[in-house]
Amino acid sequence: MKCRLSFLCLFSLAPFFVQAQQAELNAAEIRQGLASLNVTGSVLYIAAHPDDENTRLLAYLSKERKVRTGYLSLTRGDGGQNLIGTEQGELLGLIRTQELLAARRMDGAEQFFTRANDFGFSKNPAESFKIWNKEQILSDVVWVIRKFQPDVIITRFPEDSRAGHGHHSASAILAREAFTAAADPARFPEQLKFVKIWQAKRIVWNTFNFGSTNTTADDQLKIDVGVFNPLLGKGYGEIAAESRSNHKSQGFGSAKQRGSAIEFFSPIGGQTAKTDLFDGINLNLDRTQGMQKAQQLLNTIITGYDPADPSKSIPALLQLKEEVKNLSFKHEQLDELILACAGIWLETTIPETSYAINDTIPVTINAISRVKKDFPIKISLQAVNASQPVSLIPDQLLAQHTKIAANQLGSTQPYWLEKKHPIGTYIIDSLAYLGLPEAPAPHAGVLKVLFGDQAITVTRPLVYKHTDPVKGELYQPLVIAPPITITLAEHSFVFTNNNPKKITVQLKSFKANSKGVLQPEVPAGWKVSPENMTIDLPQKGEEQNVEFTVTPAGNVTDGQFSLAINVEGQTYRKGLKVIGYDHIPVQTLFPLAEARVEKADLKFAGKKIGYIAGAGDLIPESLTQIGYQVTRLTENQVINNELSGYDAIITGVRLYNINEKIALMQPKLMSYVKNGGVLLVQYNVNAPLKITDIGPYPFQLSRDRVTEEDAKVTFLKPDDPALNFPNKITSKDFDGWIQERGLYFATAIDSHYTPVLQMNDTGEPAGNGSLLVTDYGKGKFVYTSLAFFRELPAGVAGAYRLFVNLISKNTTR
């Protein structure tokens, strides 16, 4: 119950204060916050992915209309592509979760999710619901609605094909059904132990004009959201660009827009709005009974606010706090405004960034008040476990010390990644976390800031603070880890034929004098040596690499290689993964210490590979582990160096979309092929392209794709060398593929190319643009839209066999 109560409080936080660290508000922001206290009402925006939200509208609703504003993204964007690194799947979802939180800090909205996993592109909602379990995800949407209690629900997409993505149309269907279900006590009654039924006033569709699809109309409700906020010094088109530009993994840096911007809305359900989204909804404080005196007091506070000395408003704000203590009000926001007016700054720091689960953590509490020396109210701090409060003397930093047991806080693993999950949904057992973007940050307990005899209770996240000589003062979140982590270098290991492979395991201690016994496990019939290993890591933070030799045997071709370590009678099975980018907090997680192992019957022709990075994939690492010598080539090396020494050159995904020097590299690459080389170009999106002539002969790129990873594959040219040399490819090689077959297939294909494969999703015409091969001069050019960038890191043996064929030169072609 303690956890649930904490969660209920978190859900009511006002959007003006959503940052993990305390926001030090300036005088204009305090004035903006005071004005928002004067407004009730809420609105929930619903779509499918990170980046689907209308950031300009969110900023307008939160900061101009000052209503509580939320964005519910069904997924965390796990199935997309990554333009800033090589992370895919769950790791990409973790990055995009933080990008969404950074965006919300800009536009002032709150962020929510369901447990739906983004499994990749979906062509229709039926496919989405087949994988997601519609009823389960609908219950999540209902839960968020019942908790958030929006007056208005807004969808980004329509329910039909105009949405452009099956997840998009599914989000609209779920929003409409949840609008009704949230008010029905017979739907998801188990939730009613913690929440009440809720009926929003209306649900509307925020229509759009994207590319060739215009869903707006003159008879729709229209609102100009491009207005200028003089307190913030920005218009909402400018704030929206700052918000949207946080979606860096998707390449969504946005230009700031200024001036009028009309948003359109079409009714879906509930009472139809004629002139405003909030028609018929009382947004004033008198919406709640007993608020008349509070309303008058707040009006006086706003009128008398002195931006040169916000502390003058504190006595009246304390009076307001007392007046509304038993009423429905923005209590957390009021408390933070009182602290801001007093210049109160609080933080709780730790001397190291990480601790083991069985450690004791020393904590320093720093606090300062920056009111004037003659401020009439005594301000003091009562810290965790302190028997008496200590006065906060104006402009004098107070430091106090305490300790906390790490096991009281638990592991800092992202909560939705704690358990293995099926395709489509994360496993979340507790309603305490359901809907939240991340678990509440670990803290050392409740602090009390006393203004006379009135107390404001606050918590601050435990953070490690340090100074970088270039970037200055930096904060990192607390990491609570197993005493020893066991990290495998790859998610999968492919064994060629029956050859043994050495698997390196990186051990790291999070506690001094950590000792244990490391135990590997292999599939039945396989062999591992040694059978166990004694580990001794005297120093905290010490790292050690150990090796196991794994040999495939028996009839089993694939399975799991896993590790466990016993430390002081406890068994741990977690590895370590750290994701660091400048635009988000450092993310630390503990994946299971396991990897897929697969035996593949592989033959090779040539081993020396040049690789030109695109948007980011793990193809070089995948090829290295099966024995290729991979050299990563820079643009200047391609342009200026001799390339004939490479058996094949591979371009990373989306190279032709993102690399400004591809026009200079392309003639050199074509010359390399003409003189006898093999060039394999991985998929690119159809627009924008830096150059249009990707190959030696013309073809175009479409938006066609095959999303069913088990779609039937037909061999158009069974005798083609691509399917026969050096490995004989059969239909079995297309078993076990993940997420999709391929994307952005070629079209308008010149007759010089040989389309090798044909495939299609259920009910759609067959397409032949997934794999093109042609001789050019003495060499071979390959363009493939197949999703090798997903299949090889996942250890799909058949994908390896086909890829090896494509980068192998065959002089008999």
C-alpha cells in the first residue's frame, strides 16, 4: 500500500514541475505558475509512439491555457530505427522514453505509457491488436484515464488507413473505446479498488495536413495555438520546436515557427464543442465547492506579485495553503512555488554513482534559503531521521549527513524491463508503476521545510554530482546493482559448423571484496569449459574478463547460453549495460546474463570487408564474430584510398539518407565495383535521399515493406548465385526472422538487375523489390531492403547464410 500511495501522489503532480531535479524558477516562471494555480481542468492527448504527439498543441494547452496536460504514448518506440547509435529494440525504447521526458520538460505536459511494445511497422490495427492483446492495452488506457481524469481527450490519428500505420489507427480505436469504458463500472472493475470511474466531457480528433493527406476542413473546430507568451519570451511554435528537437534518435531537429498556427479538431464522442475545446467545462477554482475564499486570495496574490522580490508573496501563499488543505487543489505545485519564492534549493547527493544492493549509502543533504535577511518568517529544515529542525540562515548553505540501506530502495532496473516479455507487451505486475514513464527516483526519505509552524514535505532524488572540465557540473542518477554483474559482449553468438568459440564474459564488482562462483549453462548436448569458475574481485569497480569455450554438439542447433554467480549465498543472473548520450541522463540497466547460441552451416568466399557507417547498425560486430576482418571506412578513406584490397564493401543502413559526402564517395564505389569488387547497399528510406542514383543502373525506392516476419518467400531465380554460392539457400533459411522481412523496397527496377526474391504480407500483392543483384563491369552490386540489421544481431542463422552469399564474389555469374 505504501508504494501505491506514493504512486497516486506522483500521478497528481502538476506539469509545471516535472523535472527530476528541482527547477530553480525565475520570477517570470513563478508568475506563470501562480497563474496556472488559478485554472482547473485537464486534457489527455493519445497516440502510438514517441514523436506522434503535437508538441505545439501540448505547449499551448499547458502553458497558455494552463490546464493539466498529458501525453499517453501507447509504446516507447522500441521498434523504430536509431539515427544516433546502434541501440535497437528495448534499448532504443529506453532512449526514446528519456527523449519524451526531455520533450515534456520543454512543453510542460506529463508523460504516460501503456505496456504495449513497439514490435515494428504495422499495416493495420487488426495486426496490431493480434500482437498486443487489445483488451489488455485497452485496460491500460482506461487506467490512465481514470487516474488522470481528463475533461477532454484528444487523438492524433483517425481509425482508418489515413493514419498511415496500424499502431496509429489502433491508438485512435483504443482512445474512443476507453472514453466509454472508463465510465463503465463493469469494465476492468479490478481497477476500482484504487480509482473511480471517469467520464470525460468529450473526445476529439486533432486533424492534420501531412504531405498528401489533408484531413482538416473549414467546418471543424479551429484554435490558433501560435500565440506569443511574453512571460516565457517565446511563442508556442518556438517551444514546440525545442520540445520536438529532443527526439534525436529519430532525427527530428525542428525549426522554430513563429506567428499564427491553426489546429483543427473533429468530434468523436461526448458533447460537441462549438467554439473551444473546453466548451461547457468550468476551468475556474469554483468548480470545487468551498473555493470562493481561495479564489479571492489567489487573485490578490497574483495582483500583488512583485517579480523583484517574490518572497513578499510567501505569507499569502502560506495562508492559501492552509485554506485549501482539505480541498481538491494543485497542492504539489503550490508547495514548489512557495519554495521558489523563498529561493529554497535542496539536493541529496551521494559520493559515488553506484552501490551494491547490500551496501549502506552515505547521503549529503544540501539546502539554502535566499530570502532577505529581514524576512519575517523563520525558515528551517527537518532532515531525514533528524529529531529537531535546523534553521536555514539566508544565503548560508546547510549540509547535513545521513545514511540509507540500498536494499530499502531496490534495484534501479527500468521497471518494464525487469521481466522477460513476449512480443507485443511488457510484463508489469504492479499497478503502482503502470502508466508511468519510469519508476520514481530513489530518495533518502521525506524532508520538511518549515515556514514557522507550517511544513512543506518534499523528496529529492539521490544523485551523484561531479564536475566535468568541459561540460561543467553534471548529475547522474543513483545506480543500485548486484554485487557482481556478468556481461556478455553480444546478444547472440553464431557458431560456424561445429567449431568451438571462445565467449568472453566481463565481470564488474559494485562492492569491495566481492567473491563468488560463476556457473555457465549451455543447451543440452553442447559443451562448455570450464564448468565453473571462482571469482575474486577485491576492489569496488574492478573489472575482469574471463573466457569460456563453448562447443556445439548433438542435434540442437540453437538455444541459450546463460550465466549465474553465487555471492554470499545469493544467486545473481544480471549483466550490465550503460547508455550515455548528452541529451538524456545516463541510463544503466541490468539485462539477464544470457545470449542466444546458434549453429550455422556456413561456407565463405573472401573474408576482408570494408564497412561505411550509416545511421547505425551492428552488422560489423555480427560479421566479426563469424570470422570476417571488418575495417570501418571513413568518408575520406573511401574518397582518397585504394579500395581494391577489400573482398566486399558494405554500406550501413540509411547511408544515402544522412551522409553529406555520399555524392563524392559514389563514383569511387562504382569504380570499385566495375573493377571487380562487391558492393552491398543496405536499405534507405525513400526520402530524402542525398543522391538518387544509388546503383549503377536506375531504380527507385518505395514505402513498400513486408512486416510479417514469417511471410512466405518465393525464389524468383532459384539458380541465381545469390541463392547458391557459397551456401545453398532454402526456404528454411527464412525461418526464425524477427520483426519484419524488409522495408522500403525497390521499385521501377532497371532490367539490368535480377530481382531474386518475392514476398508479401497477407492479402497484399507480391513484390520483388527486396533484393536486387547485378553484374557491373567485373564486379557485383547488391541492393537489399531485407532487415539484415535486425536479423544478424539476433543470431538468425539463415540470414547469416544469405548475407554471406551476397558479399561473396562469384566469377561465374
